[in-house]
Amino acid sequence: MTLFVALAFALILAVPGPAPAQPKDVVIGVIYPMSGPAAQAGIDNKPVFEIAAEIANGTTDLPFPFYQRLKGMPGLKGARVRLIFADHQGKPDVGQAEVERMFTQEKVHAVVCCWHSNVTAAASQAAERMGMPFFNAESSSPGLTARGFQWFFRSSPHDGHFTQVMFDFFRDFQAKRGVKLRTLGLTYEDTTFGADSGKVEKELAARYGYEVVLDLQYRARATSLQSEVQRLKAANPDVWMPTSYQTDAILFVRTSRELDYNPKMIMAQNAGHISSDFVKEVGREAEGTLTRAPFSTDLIDRRPVAKALNAIYAKRAGKDLYDFPARAFTGMMTLLDAINRAGATDPEAIRRALVATNIPGDQLIMTWDGVKFDATGQNTGVKGIILQMQGGKYHTVYPFDAATRDVLYPIPQWKDRK
Amino acid sequence: MKRAVLLLLFLAALAFPVVFTLPFPRHVMIMIFLYGALAVAWNILAGYCGQISLGHAVFFGIGAYTSTLLVAKGQLTPWLGMAAGAALAVLVSQLIGYPVFRLRGHYFAIATIAVGEIVQTLVINWDWAGGARGLFVPIKRPDSVVNFQFHQSKAVYYYIALGLLLLALAVTRWLERSRHGYYFRAIREDQDAAASLGVHVAREKHRAIAVSAALTALGGTFYAQYVFFIDPESVFPLSLSILICLIAVLGGVGTLWGPVLGAAVLVPLSEGTRVWLGGTGKALDLLIYGGLIMVIATLQPAGLMGLARRFRRAP
């Protein structure tokens, strides 16, 4: 038995870590799901992180002032950026142990982690305890920035922002088109996602003076939504706001057609309505469905920065930039910019530089106002966008200055469709 | 000879944190002790009594949630929470026992999977307990034994985890030699024959699951105090139940040291391959991990303990 324990230990201790960092290197730990159900997120993000490091190292060129200034990390007199990737397998305890290992053994100066909200929740505590910078580029649970942490920074929007953008859209759309939207019908599935979404939507409806004429929680695994659609039809709200996963979203569309329910406007909470299966199965029938999103592939051609980056990314990843790598890139560049401005790699200097971050919106690939952190570490410059299904594909329709299509309103009735 | 080896191992375990001061090697050892303790606890019901459970995450989760809810909502020390969690796990195990112990073999195993899934779904929908978003253990400084929180060093966690493992081993050792240990094994070999000889089969099965559940719940509380965050996905998943079973089976079911051996091999193997190759995004680490498990299982169906015995027999 001693033999086995000895062997087992020999294995783990013999694992060749990279050579110890030279003082000039900036080392960043990148901890993502690289196996398990969400592995695609980590795998699609890896090339974009490498591109970010190359931009800082001057080996890849993105011809825009913000990225040019970072070239060769002048603040650190030409230090080289080195990334160390690791897999947390979607497990909070692994993420936490990995953050500790990164800081103590790999001697990284900051970590970018974790995608899953629950892994981020556990792993960021380790960094907070150690007093080391923890950067999050995409976890959307609002509670993460409500913990009073000093070392936690999030560049991406959370669920509260996402719902806000729907109501901003209602306001601007009414002003632009001169139509009146007064009543809302909410349907949401019965797990946390739906319950949280329904709660935020009700709060915002009350704040902005909309009347909720239908407030309906339904079984996520329901095999029939006949009675739900009939109630929608009876209430006939100006806007129907569904929060659904994939199968129920598809079932809603089919049942609406069956029962001839003709909503004038549909505003969905991402998830099921944006899934590739939904688009494939009922994309045509779901004509006119609006949904919130943080980034859209059809915006790439409109934004020169995104277009330049996509040309590099698509070659390496074999696909266009989409939501996940777009947010990951923005997060990593924000961190690299802060380290460059800090002019040092000690944790307090990096933290202070992150607090002072101010990246103008026109330098980002996202349609945001910019990157600027409030006292909780949340980026205040975030902005969601609204997409609409037109001709079986999602197109950006809001904010209006970034739109690639006009809003289709009202949605054509079933009898008028081919 | 055997005693000398065990004593040496024990001393080595005590000295480990003194030699290895970095958090990660200590973390790996803590995980060996924790999963070792869980597998030893599982082994009491499955290895000795022959009732293969694939729902042990239920007891682990009860331990984690009970202590965390008592800390977060009642300001109670996690040590009391640990005891309460173990007590609650025993109670739940008895309730589960009534229906599922009527089933035998595969049907019992399937029923325990179902119980695990039901409990996880219930907790996901239980808003007061954090629902799907999970719970944070409120961080209290400075480090204190009463609060069961140690932020400066993992050494204390290390010794607590070692204590858990030793406790589980001591209980198993005691059971092995007691009357109940013999009843358990009789039930495992042939339930009907055992009953005909006067063994109260149902009562003994309930005893086995009670001990097993209590020890598993202690591990759950330890996990919560160690990670400071729990959610249904991390403490109630089927994958955890299967991992516990895998460790025990790989090490050697129905033996005292088998599950510990299983943990001592599997945990460093899993962590080592993950650290070494996990960042490539090609899942190579999991391929190697899975491949080695298959090799061991094929060549040595009795588990690593069988291999160890063969070594010992050789001159």
C-alpha cells in the first residue's frame, strides 16, 4: 500500500509545471470549463484569450488606438504576457482549489475565471481571502457583485441589466413609432431561472407603470401548454413576455399556431428562445420574436473592431465570434489594460488600476458604453441588445443606432402568413 | 510487521503538512481523506451488508445543508450543525430504508438513484434554502475552531479531514468484529439463509444505513466549511454518489482499507491528470483517467486490495 501512495504522489508531484516565472513576465491564470456539459464555452474561449495575449505581446495586430497602446505592455517595459489554462470541470470545489494553486504554485498575478456562476461564487472567495485580483467576464448571477468583495471585478452584464434593456426598448420603441404599450403578459417556467426572471420583470413593470394582466408560472416539463395559451389569448396583453427553456419555448409556438393566438409583440428572456434548436425547429413560425442578448454575430460587420478581431478569430476557431468569446475577450483586454497601467504586477497595484479602469465604448467589440467599475466591482457601462427573429434568423434591432434591421411590428397574424 | 507499516503511514500523514506547506498538495491530501472517509462509510452499507447504494449524495448534501443553514440562519457553530446533520441524515436514511430495503440487487440500486434525484429536485425548488442558487457560508474572521473556519492555512482542515477518515475506519473496524458485522456479511452472502438463522434482516439493514448515512453527513458538513459555498449541483449530484461507489469498488469492496486505497490512487490521479493536461481543452486527462480505471478493473476485479494481497503473498 505504501507503494501505491508513493506512486500516486510521485505522479502528482512529478507533473511538470512550467518553469518559474521570470520577473518580467505577466502571468494570468485562465480557469474555464474544458470538460463536461459546458466544455464548449472553455474551448471556444481559448483562442480568443490567446489572441488577447498576443495583442499585448505585439505579435498580433488590432489596428485601433486602445489595442495599439497596449502593444508590448509599455507600462511594464515590454514584459511578456503568459497565460496558463486550467479546467475546473464545472465543479465549485475544483475551481476554488485551482485558484489557490494558480496563485501559490504557478505564481500568477491575476486569474480570469470561471463562466459558471456557482464556480465563480466559490472560487472568488479563495482569491478574496488571499487578496489577489479575480476577474470575471461572463457569470450573470446578480448576487456575485453584492458580496462586498474588494478583489472581484465583472465586466459583463448580470440578469438585472438584461431585463432592464427590455424595458428601455419598450420606452424607446413607443417614442419612435408612436405606439402605446400598456399591458404585459408574463409566462415563466418553474425553476430558478424562470422564477428570478418573473420576479425582476414584475418589479420593473411596476416601476415603469405597465400593467401585468397575466402572471403565470407553468411546469417546465409540461407536455401540453393549451390552457396557458388560452389564458394568454383571453388576457391579450400588448406584449407577451415568455421566460422558457428550449422544449417549452418550441411548444408555445406550436400551440399558439394551433389555437390561433396572435400576440402583437413577444419579448423573450434569451435561453430557450435563442437556442439553436429553437431557431432550427420553429424559426420560421416564431417570426417577430424579440429576445435580449449581450452580443450578436450579425453586429460584427457593423463594428470595425469586432470585424478585425473576427477575421483573426474565425481563422483559428473555425467559427465566427459569438456571445461567449466576445465577452471573454472584452474581459481579458480590460485586465491586461489595467496591469499595463498599473506598471507593476503586485496585487494592490493591479487592483487599484482595475478600479480606475475607463475604456471608451468605441474601442470595444461590444455595443457597450464602455468599461468602468463601481464600488462593487460591476462594470457600469454594460448594455444589452435586443434581437428579433426575421426570416428564420435573429437580427439586431436595438439599440436603434446599432440595429441591422427595423423592428417588425405588429407580428403578422397566423392567417396572413403563408 | 503490518502494525509497523500502519504506524509509519500514520506518522507520515501527521507530518505531511509540516513538509508540504503549499495549499495545493495539502488540498489533494484533504480530498483523499474526505473521499476516503465517504467511501469507507459507503462500504459499511454496500461492502459489508451488500446493499449497493447509488444515492449517498443525499446524506452528503443533508450534512452540508443542515450545518450551513444553521450557521447562516441561526448563528449556530458548524460543529453542532455537523451533529444535527448527522442526526437528520440518520432519520432520513430510516425513512428511505422502509420502502427501498424491500427491493433487492439492481432494483435497490435503481431505487436509490431515484431517491437521490427526488431530493436534489426538492432542494432546487426550496427557495428558503437558496434554491438552485445555493448558499454561502458567512465568512467570519479571525480563524477559530468554534466557527470551523481557517483562512490562514489548510493545516487545520487537513487534521480534521484525517480525523474524519480515522473515525470512519474505527467505526468500520469495530463493526467488523461485532455481532452486527457478522449479521451484515450474512445478509450480503444470502439474505434468506441469514433470516432462516434468526438474523433480523430488516433491522440490520436499517442499522447499516444509519451508520453509513451519519458518517457521510459528517463529510458533507466538512465540505461546506471547506469550500464556503454549496448548491444542489455540487452536493447532491448523482455523479458524487457514483464517484463514492467507484472509489470503494476500485479499492476493494468489503475490506477495511480498500476504500482508502481507492481514494489514495484515484484522487491524485484525477487531480494530477487534470492539472497536467486539463488546460488543453481536449479532455485528454479524462481519457487517461478513465483508461486507467478500466485497466485496473479488468486486470484486478477484486480491486486494488486484491493486488496488494498478491504482492504480500509473493516472497
